[in-house]
Amino acid sequence: MDEVDVLIVGSGPAGSVAARYAAMKGASVMFLERRPTVGVPVRCGEFMPSDEEILNMFPKLKDMDSLFDIPEELRCLNTVGIDLINPDGKVTVLDFNGYTTDRDRFDQYLAKRAQEEGAVLSTDHAFQKIEDGVARTSKGDIKYKVIIGADGPGSMVARNLGLQKNRNPYPAMTAQVKGDYGNHTQMFFGGIAPGAYGWIIPKDGRANIGVGMSPKFSNGTLRAYFDKFVDKNGLEPVTKVQGKYVPSEGPIPKTVSGNGMVVGDAAGQVISVNGGGIPLAMIAGRICGNVAADNINNGTSLQAYETEWRDIMEKPLKLAAFNKKLADTFAFRSDFTTKMCMGILGKRRMGNLIRCKRIFP
Ligand SMILES: Cc1cc2nc3c(=O)[nH]c(=O)nc-3n(C[C@H](O)[C@H](O)[C@H](O)COP(=O)(O)OP(=O)(O)OC[C@H]3O[C@@H](n4cnc5c(N)ncnc54)[C@H](O)[C@@H]3O)c2cc1C
């Protein structure tokens, strides 16, 4: 039977960053990925906010260390704005700096950084359950001292640890198109993507397009909405359409149980109003990896992870979840209410909404 200090399930941003930091502190780390290749297929809008925007959202994140040192070759295009488009096509332009990436190469880079610190990656390798204190996996049992669930929105590790699963995640679909789409992210609201939004996020001579929707506001399949969005905007996908769920209600109540922790989408660490989760998975992944190693090295309680990530991220994430509920109640009922609410909010308040800030004093 394999034996490790820290067993991590998932090689997305949360898992790879946790693996890197735990290994940097000397813990023996194995991270499992059920897919044959890390990051493939891509199921993401591939947008990353700038460091300044991340700090604006999470001002308590004091030390970024080398967390967001993403090499130039992984930055496809620097973007400078977000166009919020109402159901009539009226555009509100927000200044917002960020960049787009290729999520497959991005995730592979983060996994490589973890391996360079000594973490062992095992692909095509699925976690199945925890039984008698060991992890049963598709390649045999693994004994661990600490287990980390970085296994995405439908986390099996969370369930096995007795932690709450994400409630009401919404489905989203994405594909790539060719062409020049400027340097602003476009977000389309209304019946075209009920309860969420459609997007065109420019890359270098390409763009990532997609649609998310909330089943409670929809009367068709996500694929039907996606096809309608593509037709309406004259888009021609050049890749297979890929879908996945996005946590929509903010963090789960507890992220630590016994000798286990959950992180990233598995913990609901996603901005409810826009579905962004990559930077959050990385911020929490670093804390999680550090605490796992401290637990191994000197018995630090895993509760330190809960305390630390909540100190940095909980308030903005809860505010975003509250704002999403307001949008569900007042804006997403129809095109008319969406238009009206976007008009009432105006540019400044919609900027606050996107940045996890209060929209009313
Ligand atoms: C369509 C879409 C568009 C998005 N666009 C953006 C965006 O533009 N910007 C942004 O910041 N966020 C975006 N997000 C959210 C973002 O993708 C997630 O928040 C982020 O990927 C979370 O990282 P993670 O490591 O927690 O989980 P994931 O990236 O989901 O990684 C989890 C990994 O665990 C593996 N896994 C799962 N179960 C097992 C198992 N049993 N055994 C072994 N391995 C397992 C999975 O295969 C996966 O590789 C988007 C999400 C969707 C669905």
C-alpha cells in the first residue's frame, strides 16, 4: 500500500497549489488526477483578474509571494475592461484589468511547479472513497496522515468527510472561436442566459465563449441556450463544447473535518456573481498546503486552514452570494427586470457587484 503524509485529490489550481506548498515544507505529497492529462479538456472561461484586482477583492491577502507569477507565455491577452450587455444590447463599460490564459497549459504549469518541489502526481487515478482510514482509489489503497479534497464542485472527498456538498451549482458550457474580439470581456445578461450570463472572452486571435444558466429560471437545456447564444452572436465554435458545474451559493459551512480539508470549488470558494474561482482556489490552496505540512511537522491543528482562508475570503464571498440572491430575486425574473435592475444599479454599483463589494450602503 502507498503511504504519504498528504494525499490530495485533484490537480486543478487548488490541488496543484496545495501540493506545491505542502511539498515545499518537506511533507511527502501525492496528488491524484482522474483524467489522463492534467487540465484536459478545458471547461473554463480562462479569465484571470490582474494582481491589483485580486487585492482589491481580497484586501486582507497581504502576501502574494510567487502565487500569481504566471509566465508571459501563459498570458494569451491582457484585457482592460468588462462590457456588461443588457437584453436590449445596451453596454456598460467597466475598467477592469486581467488576462486570458489556456487553462490546460495553465493547470499543467501549476502541476509542474508542485512536482518540482517533490510532490508526486498520479494521473488516470481516481479517488473512490475513504474506508477504515485509508483512501480507496482506482489504483489501490493509499494510507495518508492528511487528506485534501481539491476535487471540484461535486467533491466526493467532501461527502466522505461528512462535509456539506455545494448546493444548487449551475451548469455552464464553453468552447473556443477564432477571430479578433478586442480587449474587453463581454458579459451578456437576460433570457439569453437566464440566472447567469453568456460570455465572449478575447484571447490572441481566438476567444473563449460560453453560457451559464440557472435551471430555476430556464425552460430549455443548457445546450439549447448555448446554441442560441452562438447563433445570435454569429459565433462558430472550433472546439468541442464542454460543460461543468459552478458553485453558486458561496463557501460551504465547514471545510475541515478530522484529518481532512476541502479547498477550491470543493469548498464553494467561488465568486457567486460571476463564477470566478481560479484565484480563490490558488489563495486557499496555498493556505491548505501550508497547514497540512505544519500539521505533519509540528502538529498544527487543521482548523488553522479554516480560520486563515475565512479571514481573507469569507466576507467578500458571502457578500457576493448575498448579491447573487438579490439578483435572483429582483433581476433575473425576465428581460424587463434584468434591464431595469441594470439601469438602477448603473456603472459604479455594477463595478462593486463584480468586485464582491456592497452595492448599497
Ligand atoms: C464553464 C466555466 C467557466 C469558468 N470560467 C472561469 C474563469 O474565466 N475564471 C475563473 O477564475 N474561474 C472560472 N470558472 C471557475 C473555475 O474553473 C474553478 O473555480 C476552478 O477550476 C476551481 O479549481 P479547483 O482546483 O478547485 O477545481 P477543478 O479545476 O475543477 O479541479 C478539480 C480536479 O479534480 C479532479 N477530480 C475530480 N474528482 C476526482 C476523483 N474522484 N479522483 C481524482 N481526481 C478527481 C478533476 O478531474 C479536476 O481536474 C469557470 C467554471 C466553469 C465551469
